[in-house]
Amino acid sequence: MWIYQKERFPLVKHGLLIAIFSGAAVGYGANLIHTRPALTSAFVAFFSTLAFFWQMRVADEFKDLADDTQYRPYRPVPRGLVSLRELAILGLMSAMVQAGLALWLAPSLLGLLVSIWAYFGLMCKEFFVRQWLRAHPVAYVLSHMVIVPLIGAYAVAAQTVPTTGIVFAWGMLPFLLTCFCNGLVIELGRKIRLPAGEELGVETYSALWGLPRAIRLWLGAVGLTAIFSLGAAWSINTLAIVAPIVSALLGWISFKTWPWLGQVATVQPPSPPVPNPRPKGERSVEKRHKTHDPLDTPTAIWTLGIYLSLGWLPWLLGG
């Protein structure tokens, strides 16, 4: 399991990003109700959010087993490092932790928790229209991305519910839309590669649409995130903090992505009938392709900048 988490769910890397995301949600919720973020709320939001993303990783292992066995046998499950049963048990245990934390902090959180689990269950079944969704990648991405603002809503509620008893307030909406669009930024960004980094049997948006178009769509998601983040900042009277950061990030991202917009479009070749030989561990494959993922750094910096400015800086600066 230690090797598995290093390859598929690195706790240090994911933990840091989830702490920033969940902390931003708690900070935003505190600004909404004009109070200070509670340590107990931050604790519950962090571990509940970590559990949500862990459950999605487990679900992906089940969903992708056939493709991984054929095209990516170096991954932990196909190569026998861990079993699906072991991962499923840990997924269920994480759900029990979530329920326990909700009962401890505010039992009224359970309703929202169950609602998120229900939507997650529909995602796992691909809304019972698997073939249609597979044929319509945009619909697939949009339908699955709803889970991100739902998780964001739960993290905000961890701060607001113990004080007000209100699970949802309209002031949360701009932040949740920001979460949705930023989820698109992350999803698109992690599956866009330079032509030399395309891999047989691995679906990427750059192979599907061509590199220039894929990056333009990513930039569109960035633009929408910027708009909604400014709306979220306006809702909690922190526009003076958020607007300069968003403007600076947009300028830097435009500078970074401009060279790739003129790249020649690539079309992914048909997948081979037999798996390609790979190194033993997935991390070695990731290192090999690291220089071919042009949006990794812009995506990470954009995401950190948005969540830090919306939820953390207003709190730290007393805004």
C-alpha cells in the first residue's frame, strides 16, 4: 500500500493540494457568515475531502482495470501489487470515517454527505449511459465534474452548518461555480500532452482535438474560473485581494501557453492489440513524460493562486 500510494495517490502531494482546497472552502464559508474559520471545521473538511478523492481513485481502478491490463500493465493493480478488494475495503473505511466526522461535528451534514455519495454512485455507473458518454467526451467530462463543487459545498458547509445550521446559501454559488470550472482546468490540463508525449492506448484531449484546440479549451476553462472567482470574491467583499492575483495569473498563463497554440495538431494512432512493454513502476513512466505535459505547472500555479486568494488570504490578512 505504501508503494501504491506513492504511484497512484501520493499522500504528501495530494494532501497539500486538498488542504489548500478544503481550507479555502472553510475560509470562504467563514467570510460568508462573518466569523473566523474553526479548527474543527478545517479538520473535518480536510479529512472528508481527502476521503472523497480517495474514493474516486478507488473507483477509477475498478473502471479502468481492463484498459490498464491491456495498455498499462505497469500500474499497481494489473501487476498484482494490490488487489481491488483491498482498495474497496479501504474506500469503505474512508466512508465510515466521513460519516463519523459528520456526526461529531454537525449531524445535519449527513444529508449532504449521503447526497454526494449518491451522485458518486451514479458516476461509477456512468449514469447508466456508458456508451453514449464514451461517444460524447464533453458530456462525460461535464457530468463527472459536478462532483467537485459538491465536495466544495461539503467543505464550506463544515464551517457554516455548526454555526448557522444552514447547509446551502446562495452566497456559496459563485465559489461552487469556481470549483466546477477549476475542476475542468485540472482535468483538461492533466490530459494535454505535446506530440512527443502521446502514448498508445492512453486517451488525451490533445490527441482527441489536437494540441492547439485542446489548449484553447483549457484557456476557456481558465477564463470561466477567473470570472466566477471574481464573483465569489465580490460576494465576500474581497475583490481588492483577488482581482490583482487573478489578473497577474492570467497574464502569466497567456505568456506560457502562447508558444503551444501554433503546434501542429496530432491525431492519436489506433491502440495496439497487445500491451507495450513498460518499466516496472508507474512513477518511472510519469517521469519519462514529465517534459511532455506542458500544462502541469500552469495548472498547479493557477489552482493554488485561485484557492489561496479566495479562502486563505482574506482570512490571513483579516479581510
